Amino acid sequence: MAVKKQKYLENRELSWLKFNERVLEEAADSSVPLCERMSFLSIFQSNLDEFFMVRVGSLHDQMLVDKNARDNKTGMTSKEQLSAIFESARILSEQKDLVYRKYMELLKEKGVEFVSFANMLPEDHVYLENYFKTSLMPLLSPQVIGKKQPFPFLKNKEIYAVVVLGGKGSDKLGIIPCSNEVFDRLVSVPSAQHRYILVEELILHFLPMVFERYTVKSKSLIRIIRNADIDVDEAFYDEDLDYRDSMEKLIRTRRKLCPVKLEHSRVLDVTIIENLRRELGISPEQVYYSEAPLELSFFSRIQDSLRDKRELFFEKRVPQQPACIRNDLPMMEQIEQKDRFLSFPYESMKPFLRLLKEAGEDSRVVSIRMTLYRVAKNSQIVEALIDAAENGKEVVVLVELRARFDEENNIEWSRRLEEAGCRIIYGIDHIKVHSKLCQITYKTEDGIRHITQIGTGNYNEKTAKLYTDLSLMTADAKIGEEAAEVFHALCLEQLVESTQHLLVAPKCLQNKVLAMIDGEIDKVKAGKEGYIGAKMNALTDKVIIDKLVEASQAGVKIDLIIRGICCLVPGIRGYTENIRVISIVGRYLEHSRIYIFGKGREADVYIASADFMTRNTTKRVEVAAPIWDEDIKERLLGMFNLILRDNVKAREMKPDGNYARVKSSDIQLNSQEYFFSLSYQQAEEAQK
């Protein structure tokens, strides 16, 4: 039975593409320094790659299993969603090419140039030909496709040169891998500094030397994106392997899944495209032509070569020492006195690192328990846990091996932790553990006490400088007791069934959010003011969406700050006219989650690891913590309200589902820049 589309609902996948369009807008924004714009374009492309790998891959699988399955918001079948995605992605890819072309013009003005063989000096051509013969050609692995040479396996996201070869009999296809760790992607052209050619373009030009017995009729560069969507628990859990080995098997399997996209950089003969499509098993909609290079990671080399031109980059910003933290007192003592609160990237993560290190050396500390979802490559946090274990503390770490694309890093860290004497647990079948929870348990004269940290972002020092996130550190006994219950349940592979203070998914978050929304509806019915504010990465949970619509219809004012996917369309008469939705896309990735129910001092305020997505609210272990400290609550409400006033990086969703930059006659306010300036000011004042 078809799902009736409601005018206030948006398809999840198309909403995500609109988010990536906002990233592309930053890449094209002339007010953003050039080298920073290049980073946004690179992010746009990597975002799109992952979208095809995961979401398009998932829809592709769904279409094969049940072609009548429909999106629960718009009623679109998997096939209809894929067609709409392919059309939108093609438009975005064309816009990406225009942005890249503009970059080439601007870079040339800065003395950086990418040359082609059509406009190359003769001496450069001679140099590059010699470079190809001596440094590249011996490392190439060409293949001619024929009866004795079947079509090769093409690796995900790697670049290949393909060539149509004429000779005796019918035409043949030749393929050469161009991605090689030995190759330098940027090849310097000697006639001037900062003149380059991409190695794949060099290989493509000199293909006749490789296939010297054939006539080269046409040639192109290609790149494929493969499906990476795997149901870990259902499809790849092997009872003969331990869980970590099963995950390694999954990673190997993912690399071989079916293609979902083919990109090419030259206009190829239709017959060749058809042959490639047939070999790869994809439709014409999944074939994309790109004028820009097929992969943009080389931008980082260009940026490095221009570091001396400060005007091409954002002003340097360094996370500051939080004003609420003293250097002359142990962290545990400070937290016992009063809740402490950190706001990244404006404030440094060092106080939390210091807390872990001090706890690992404190004779009173009995145990440290922590959930790890994504950690840095060289994680100081993991090193602190290892040190604590080696100091004789009981260290229990839940390592979520199913953190997509971070599995290998997490597997390696889990081994390191285990070797150091930490107790490693891997969570619950079919339920990812996405909470950001740490608890230090210690003995005092009055008994057992806890220091509990609850955050909105991963324990990752690198992303703490790039993502906006929040971290609460508290000695409150009620929060400590419930956090201990969460860890107890995880150790027993169980779920928390009920809570009084924390919101803990999958059983005690969605229902409590719905109840608090009902509370705001009841206020309006009683003649009072009802208010809901929420900041998060995405809103897709239809149960919560329907309740927000009900609240809007009752007269509750609702402000939503949703960075990415938002399946709720505001401003629809009779449904969502009391709802406002904005998205902030700026220098830092907005990642913090805040829930607000009510106004002012009477408001219930939470920070959380969970977005209002079905996967977060009903299929993961997530934790939201109430903010009871009045100073921290006031600070959070102030932050939320200031973000709502952003008129530089904010886009507002309109009733047609599209986004437009916020226009205001007020003084320009970039909320991210404001918060960083404030952190500098407060750190300076604290030092006086």
C-alpha cells in the first residue's frame, strides 16, 4: 500500500543532497578564503562518495529485495528515490565542475598552474616524457581485456586509465591502474615553480607508449564507487570467528561489493560506456561525466605550498583554556565543587585529558569506564586509559567496532587496550553503542563516588578542534548512579529499561522526548507559553516529527537548528507554521546536540549524543544528560539563542523545502566566530 505524502515531509536522501549543496555553496562563496574553499569542495566530494557508498548502496539492495518498499515520509519507492538522487547528484556534479574551473583561474593568479599537453612548453614535454619512461612506466600494470584476460576487479574510489585499442580484428579495451602509493599524485613541471600535472593525466597522455602495438582510438580516466552498506549482525557475523576477526572479514568483503557509480573524465564513445556499464552492472543514470579531476585530495598539497599567503586561509584559531577550569587544582576536586562544562572547538579538550591522566594516578580511583566510537589515530585518550590500566586501575572500555569506516582503527586500538590489561567489551548484537560516556569511580571516607562525563561528540582530539561539541563533567550522585547502570547493562549485553534523570536510548529516550513535547502542548492548552528548541545533525524520526507537528498545531513555538538532513518542512499552514528550521554550515562542523523544553530558568535542558533519527532513538545506545547547574544552563540557552541569530552562515528552510541564506538588517553575526572570539576574551580575563 502506497504511503500518502504529507506536504510537511521531505525525503531523507534528497534532504541530505540539499545539505551537501550547502557545503558546495561554501566552496563557491567568494567571502571564504580560497584555500579554505578548496577544503569545502574536497569535503563536498568525499561526502558525495560516502553517500553513494552507503545510502545509494542501501537503496540499491532494498530495491533488489523488495521493489515495492516505500519511504515512510514521501511514499517513494527505492527505484523512485534512486532516480531522483541520480538526477540531483548530476546537477551538483556540474556545479562542482564550475567551481573547480573558477579555482583554476584564481590559482593561476596566485602563481599556481595546472598545465595540459596542449599548452605546454617543448622542454616540459621532453622532461615529462622522460619522467614517464623512467619513473612511471616500469611501475604500471596494463591489461588488455579479451577472452584470455577477463574484465579486472576495479577497486573502490581508485582512478584507472581506460583506452580503446584498434588492431587486428575488433577493438579491445585496455585498463591501467593510476592509483599507486609509489606515485606522486602531483608531478612538478620544471619550467616554473608551482606548475603541476596530475599523474593520471600524465599516464593517460603517454598510453600509446604502453600499448605500442595498438592504435589508441579514444581514452579516458574512470573511477567507480562501490556499495559499502553491510548489515554487520545479519550478514557477516561468523560464529567460528571472534567478533574482532568477524569485523576484519567484513572490511574485506566491503571492498568487493557491487558498483553504484561510474565517473569518467573524457567524452567516451557510447559503445565503450555501454561495455563498461555491462561489465560493472550499472544503469546509464549511474554514469557521470566530470570536467574536474575525479578525486581532489591533492588540494592539500596545493594548500601547503601556499601557507605563506595568509590571506588565502582563515585566521588561525586555537582552542582556549576554559575560564571555568583552574590549573592549580586537581580536576576531580574542581568537579566535586561544581559541574564543569566544555564547548569545543572554542575551548580546549585538555581539561578532560587531564582528568583521565589524574584519575589513572589517583590512589582513590578504583575504575574508569568509557565508551569509544571514533578516536584519533594517535589517541591521547586511549593512551591515558592504557596508563591507568598499567597503574592497576580497572579499566573497562566499550569499543564500538561498527563505527562505519573507522572499523580498522577501532580494531587496532581494541588490541592495544586489551594488551595493556583493559577489559574490552563490544556492545550488544544489532545495537550500536553511540553514547559518549565516561565514568571514574573512586573511594572516599563517605563511600563510593563517581565523576561522570557525558558529551555530544567523540573522544577524538582531532575532531575536537574541527567540530562543535559539548562536554559535561559532573559529580552529581543521581547522574552518576544512572550512568553506572548504563555501564552495568552494557557489560551484561543488556539495555537500560528505565531511567529517572538521564535519557538513554533505545528504550528511554524517544518516549521521554515525546512526553516532554506533550508537556509543552499542555502548557499552551493551559494558556501558557510552550517552547521547544533542538540543535542536532539530523531530524528523520517520523514519530518525533509527527509529535512536533502536533505541537506546532497546538501553538507551541519550535526552533530547530539542523545541520544536515531535515525531513520536517516548516511554515506549512495548518501543520508547521510555528516551526522554524535553520542550518549552519561554516568553518566548523556543527555537531553538538541540545534539547530544550520550556523557556528561561524553568526550561528542561539536555545535551545528547543522539540526533532525532530513528537509528539513534530506537536502534542505538545513546545518552542525554540534564543540565542542572544554573550557570551552565544559562550559558547553553544563550549559545542556542545566539546561533538562532546567525545571519552569515545560517540558511533557513522555506515552505518549499529549499534553503535560503538568512537575510537580516542587523549587524552581521557569524556565531562560530563570535564563540571563538568570546573564548579568547574569557581566557584572557581568567589569566588576569
